[in-house]
Amino acid sequence: MNITFSFTTRLTMIAIISFLIFFIASLMVVYELGKKRGIKIASENNIKISTKAKPEKSSNQRYDGEK
């Protein structure tokens, strides 16, 4: 059973497969770059949140409710 394709069909199949490989590779690269950027932004936000935390009160300070 011989399956033969014309030159145009083979060229079209190669072009479609090449485009799909390029597209999938591009998606993977963009995903990895976005993931790194997201981790960086999340860690920066975490630092900002932790610096705005409530000030620590020492044990000898009185709280408003303990007057």
C-alpha cells in the first residue's frame, strides 16, 4: 500500500507541522518567563506586606484594654 502525496501537499504538511512546533515552543517559553516574573512579583509583594505588619509590642507595654 503506497501512499503518495503531491509536492504541494507535502510542503503544506511540513509548513503546518513547523508552525505548530514553533507555536508550542513559543507558548512554553512565554509560560516559563511569566512564571519567573510572577514569582518575582509575588516575593516583592510578600516583602512589602511583611514590612507593613503590626509593630511588635514588648511585654512591658500596656495594651489599651488592660487599663
